[in-house]
Amino acid sequence: MKNKFIKSTLILIISGLATKVLGMITRILYTQAIGDEGVSIYSLVMPTYSLLLTFAILSMPFAISKCVAERKRRARGILSSALAIMLLVNILVIGAMLFSSKFIAGSLLKDVRLTYLLIICSLTLPFISISSVIKGYFFGKQNMLPNAISNIIEQIIRIILILYILPIFVNKGLITGIKFLIVINIITEITSIVVLSLFLPKKKWLDLTKLKPNLDTSKELMTISIPSVFGRLVGNIGYFFEPILLTNILLAGGFSRSEITMQYGFYNAYSVSLLLMPSFFINAIAQSLLPEITQFYSQKNMTMVKRRLRQGIIFALVIGFGCSMGIWFFRQELLQLLYHTSNGEDYIRVLAPFFVLFYLEAPLSSVLVAIDKVKLSTEISIWGVLVKLAAMCILAFKRYGVMALCYAEIINIIFIVVLDFIMIKKYLNEC
């Protein structure tokens, strides 16, 4: 297949589907192993873990992918600079967690049992970071097969460990079992690193003396990654304030706390989760677009940049339309099949038609990064968060209930996609 974009996308879609299915099996197995109480304890540390990952990874895979695809610098120099950055950042994050874990567990999460769980979470970060750096290199080389194989093997190892080893640790105590569940991340990431390393060109990469970080390369990587991380942090902050603002406004409007909590749970746990399930298709398109458009843009080949952009949009629209309409028509059946409930059906009925546009967000954002507009992409994301919160508050004051959040999400999707498209068209026409 001559078209690398289509080939890369298909590999990522197939591996993404396999990983998604294996991931669902993994969740089923570990929830059965640790029980409801274990799931509750595990869920308490996950938001902190996600935040740690955001800091530790620094969106470096996208930065590496872009730099490697541009071919301005040697790939070994890019990787060694990235690894040096990640090592320093991980040392700082682990150190911060060692000092603050007791406070976070006892004072913020109100459960001192989480102290050592948080520390173990931080110790997984270096392994995840190294794996992410190597994956970013292969993305930049437009060689998606190593990433696909490593992801699938990683999930298979995870399932085997959860199925046969996790119950042994759970029998020694619930917290001990959860500790091992987190340690599994270290084992699977080491496996991923080993698998990925097998695909690296041996003659060049085994000479460790040539793996030296470069200051200019490090600055270039940070210039791409920092704005992206900042945008993600703003998104996390917006997500943090979303239920707080909505709950207080609706309580003042006469809604009961139990009704708000229940409906907000239906919206997030059932409606949005179901609509986001096919997102790995779109992430595959976005990941394939980034190195392709980066390479053509660096060569000033605007014809191919625009062709790949059109292909990405068409691909995303076709998949997005099929997924959104499928979920819209079969929402009751899918909710019953996956969650054994019909709650959240009304939100899906309103949201699904507009999720066709949502599936364009990731590809368009990748294009902005590829044409050196990463700061603009971050600014658009930040404005999207602010627009969503403002719309939600206004509609909540108008007594729309939790449906205010649903309508605000639609406004946010339209705002981001339209602005992304306008900016891409503007800058490409200037070239």
C-alpha cells in the first residue's frame, strides 16, 4: 500500500480495536478480583495518577513524532534529548509525590491507606515515559507496526497477570492486591520497552556513546510539548470545576442534590462513555496525520498537505457519522448491553448527532501542531473550556437541569471545530 497515511491509520485502527477489546476484558477481570470496595479505592487514586501522567509524559510523544518527521535533526539526538528531559521531570515528580503523598491521601482524599498507593503510582512513571518516548519515535517514522504489536502484547500480559497472579495478592489483603494491580503497569511497560527495542535499528542504536542530549533539540521538544501540556491541565481544571458550578447553580434553582448527582452520573458514566468508545478510530487518524503533514509542511509541499488534510477530514467524518448514527439509533440496546440500564438515553439522543463534529477535533488539532501552530491549538482548547463552562452556567440558571451540560458540550464542540478549521484554512492559504 503506497499511501502511508492510509496504511498507518488502518494499522492503528485494527490495533486500537484489539486493545480496546482486551482493555474491556482487563477491567472486567480486575473488578471481579478486587470487588466493589477495591474498585472504589482504586478509583480514588486514578485522578491523581492521571495528573501525574500528564506532568511526567509532557505530551512528549507528539513532540518527538513531529521532530522526527521533519528530519531536521538526527533521530538518535531527538530520542536522547527527550529521554534526558523525561528523566529529570520524573525525578522531580517522584520526589514531589514522596513528600506530598501522605498529605494528599489523608487531607485531600481522606483515606490514609492511599499513601503508599500514590507512591507506587509515581514509581511507574519512568517506565511509562521511556515507552512513550520510543513510541513517539516510531510515530515520527510512520512505522505504526511496533506500537501496535507492543500495545497488544502489553494487554495480553496484563490479562495473564490479573487472571493468575492478582488473586494471590488480594488474598493477602485488599490494599496489597491494589498495590500489585498498580505494579502491573511497571511489568507491562517493561515488556513494551523490550518489544519496541526489538524494532530499533541495532547497529546505530546499540552504540550508547552516541546517545547524547542536545540543548537545541531539547528546547525544540519543549516548545512543542509545554503548550500542549498546559492546554491539558486547563482542560482538567475545567473538568474539576464543571460539577461544582453545575451542582451549586442547580441547587440554588430548586433541584435536589440527589437528582443532580444521579443525572450527572448518568451523563458521564453512561452517555458520554458510550459516545467516546469509538474515539480510538479518530485517535488513529490524528496520530497518522501528524507525521505525514509535518513532513510535507517542512518540505513546503502544500499540495500534499491539503490532500492529507482532506483525506483525514473525510476519513473522520465517515467513521464519525457511522459511529454517531449507530449509537443514536441503537442507544437503548447498547446501554442495556454494556451497562444494563437505559439511563442516559435522553442525553445520547441530543448529543449523538453533534458527535459527528467531535470526531474532527483530534485530527484538526494534529494538523495545527503539524504546521507549527501548537500554541494556537492550545489557546483554542482553553477558549473551548471557558465557552463550555460559561454556556453551562447560563443554561443552568435557565433551569435546564443537567441537560445544560449537554447543550454546553454541543456548543463547545461546534466552537472548537469551526475555529480549528478557520485557522487551518487561513494559515495554509498564506503559504
